[in-house]
Amino acid sequence: GESVGLHLPTLSVQEGDNSIINCAYSNSASDYFIWYKQESGKGPQFIIDIRSNMDKRQGQRVTVLLNKTVKHLSLQIAATQPGDSAVYFCAENIEGAQKLVFGQGTRLTINP
Amino acid sequence: DAGITQSPRHKVTETGTPVTLRCHQTENHRYMYWYRQDPGHGLRLIHYSYGVKDTDKGEVSDGYSVSRSKTEDFLLTLESATSSQTSVYFCAISGASRGETQYFGPGTRLLVL
């Protein structure tokens, strides 16, 4: 089975609020993590990545946090907008295995 | 989706017929992948390629074959389509290695009746 999972399958937030999407991983040998966004009818879109030698990385309105102690990854989206509605999923690269393992995804819904 | 196209985008076919899906990239990336995406299963790797004429199986390769005769094109063939192969198929590419960021195409929605 997949080693990457998600705490919540759905998440609803108010427009303008911050969103936090979580991801747990079980392989301590994972050294690289990616967050993807998938809108309805489209392919997954790269959002942000982080390597295991970092704890935090920021992009435009998004921040990824990595806690290696508890094997937890999160994606924070600031000031959520209607266009942020999508399924978000994480992926991990297991060092040595040379492949990406994808999580199932969390559906983010923005309430007006 | 920039740099990656898939064709056709939608296809309806009948059980037992052969189907070929095409992925075309303009990024000159070494690695190309075919995934299927189904509810409850997420993305599952079918086959991948690490160079022209170099391919290998993924986790759900039964019933599928691939070919890569040029860097830019990766074909997925269902030799005899079955209803269980109804799915959305995504092509992806990566440059450095299989463990690096993969960029996805827009997908092909296949319905096998």
C-alpha cells in the first residue's frame, strides 16, 4: 500500500480564511516531498516542494511545513480564494527507491 | 500542462478493441510515465520510460503495453480493452530522475463499454 496518507478527505473553509491540509508519511527514508493541486477535469499541477533538510518553505500564498520527527507534512494556503477549490495531494520520494508515492488527496471546498 | 499534451482527450470504445493513447512533450525530459487515476485509488503507475526504447513496468501494468520511439512521444496501448480499464489516464514527465518532480498532462478520459 501507499505510505503517504492524509488525515482528512475533505476540508471546507470560508473564503479569506487560511487553509491547512495535512499529510502523514511513514517512510523515514523519504527525502523529498511535493504538493500537487488538481482541479476538476485537469491534471495534477505542481504547487511547491520541500527537501528533507528543510523544515519550511514558502511560495506565493502557500507554505509547506515538514516535521520529520512525527513524519508529517502540511500545506498552508493563506487567504483562501474560490480558485483554490481543488483536490490537494502530497507525494514523497523514497530515497534509493527512486519513485514518487502519491497520497489519495484532500478535497478543499471554499465557502463564500 | 505546459509542454505536455495528450491525445485523445476523451474516448469511448468497446470491450475487446485495441486503444492507443499518446503523450507528447516538448520539454526534452528523459523520464515519461503513464498513470491511471480512479476513485479510491489515487494515482497508480502503469509503465514508465527512462529513455528512447527503454521502458519498465509499474504497479498496474497488466493489460497495458508502451512504446517510446522518440524522446518526445510515449504511447500507451490497451491491446484488448476491458471495462476495468475505464479510467482517467495521465502522462507525466520528469527530467532528473524518477524521484524528482513530475509534471502532468491534462489527462485522457477513457470509457470502455
